[in-house]
Amino acid sequence: MSDEYVIETRALSRRFGNLVAVDEVDLTVRGGEVFGFLGPNGAGKSTLIRMLVGLLRPSSGEARVLGRTLPREAERLRSAVGYMTQSFSLYQDLTVEENLEFAAEIFGLDGAARRERVAELLAEYELGEQCRQRPATLSGGLKQRLALAVATVHRPSLLVLDEPTAGVDPDRRRDFWEKIFELAADGTTVLVSTHYMDEAVRCHRVAMLIRGRPVAIGEPADLVQALVGRIIEVDAERVERAIPTLRALPYVRSVTQLGSRAHVLIDREARPAAELSAEFDDTLRAAGVEGTASRPAEPTLEDVFVALGLGESLAEGAQ
Ligand code: ADP
């Protein structure tokens, strides 16, 4: 393995008893990338992340992160990585400021350097007003900001975020992502797991995980591009009435309802979506479903998941 990548894994696996949580994953992440793990609950995202930050021993395979070989150099790696989990790892009996001071102390900052860094973080993350409050009294968005400030106290060159925005409202999620991109612009490599589609599209590259395996890795736009010409969007007032008819068509792979529309994935072997759209309307009319309008549509990352047979499992988290 070389040091060309910030993260490199070969056949990295983790088993819990008979369960294979991470299954022979090969992955490379370059410096400065915002790299996303996207997948339903139980896909193995956290397990993979915990191995990559040196908290969990792999069952087999190789991993090199920031030039450190795992698990041998896990200890040294841990002090170089910023790691934030969904539970935020904040100390509830410490104030905002004390949480930052404590984190700074753990990472070896003393005296003036510590005070300076804490003041800097309070300003950067706009937590000055709340500095004497305890985490439990903060809103979800502020708590999340504090957790990110804690994770970046030692200016890590690799920041690993495990579902950092789960349960946070969309406006706060947007703010959070702006911060992530600021850090990436300053050269930080960011590895982030999510089950929100709108977050995955913002990553430079994503790995879609299912049952411990990356089933697709690439730039979101490229993954979507692979489906061009294969999605037909059907608009209807009562679209649920059209769905059984659409599903029964021989060249239809799957139908996903998105509000009052349906996204229909057609087989690779079928004629292009542009040709089939008019036929859809005729077929639906013949089946007694009136007022539908079908047209070829731009595929979304959600369509990629559906095409991979993963649509159902993602539905609850998708936006
Ligand atoms: P995700 O983060 O994608 O939701 P996880 O990595 O948490 O997925 O879990 C992957 C699989 O491994 C799940 O089936 C989960 O139940 C199992 N798993 C995770 N941690 C443990 C553990 N400590 N002991 C046993 N099974 C575990």
C-alpha cells in the first residue's frame, strides 16, 4: 500500500460471530475529498468507520489511514483523526466551554495554546453566547455544532463523521454542510456517512453500501449518468392507481412513488424512455387511469439506489 491516499483498504472485513458486517471492502480516499458512505441502517457504515478510525479491529484485510497501518498503529492514528458520532460524545456535566477545554487537553494543548484554541472555536462555531451552558440546554443544531467543534479541536487532517445530521432539521443540516465544505476547502479530508440522499449528492464521491459491501462507488453525477434514458416520470392526480398497471409492464424494472409522481425504471434492453413515454399514457388510459402525463426524466441518486435493488431500504431516510 502507498501513501498516495488518505485512506486505503484491501479486502477489509469485520465479522461479529456469524454476521459479516463489513465484507472485503476495497476503498481509496484522496486528500481533500468529501467522501460519503450511503446506505440503509445495518449496511455496515459505522463498523467500517470504527475500523478506519482505529477503534475496532478488523477481522481480516488491510487498512492504511493517514500513513498508519491498522490495527498496529491504531493508537497513533486516533490522535490524528477527528471523529464525530451521531450521539455527539459530549460531556453533559461540563459546559460548552469546558467540553472544548477538555477536548483540547486530551489532544495535548496546554495553557495559553489551549485558551487560544478554545476562544477560536467558540468564535468560529458561533458558540460564544452559550459558552456557560450545558449541552442538554442547547438546540439540536447547536449541539451538533459543538460536537463538530470538539471533533476539530486538534485541527485533524481527516475528519470522520458518522451520521452527523441524523434527526437534525433540513436548515440546520444545510448549515452543517457549509461548515464541512469550509473545512474541506482548507484541505481537510472528510469521510461522512448518511442515509440522506440530498447529502450524498453533495459529496465528491460516494460509496453505496449494502450488507457490508460497496455496490457502487463514484461521483454522484456519474452514478446518476449511468441511468440516463432509463427513467420515465409519470404524473397523475391519483398516481397510486397507475402503479399496478406500470409494474405489470414487461420492460418495467421498478416503480417508486414520489408524492404525486412515480419514477419508473425501465430495463436496459428496452427502447429508450423517450419512445416509451407515449406508450405509457396509452396503456394507462386503456387500463382506465385518466389524466396521466409521462415523460423521460433526469435520474436522481435515489433512482440509482432503486436500480441497485436498494430503494425500499432507503425510503425512510431519503428526502
Ligand atoms: P450502519 O452503520 O450502516 O447502520 P452497522 O455498522 O452499525 O451499520 O451494523 C452492521 C451490522 O453489524 C448490523 O447487522 C449490526 O447489527 C451488526 N453489528 C454492529 N456492531 C455490532 C456488535 N458490536 N456486535 C454484534 N453485531 C454488531
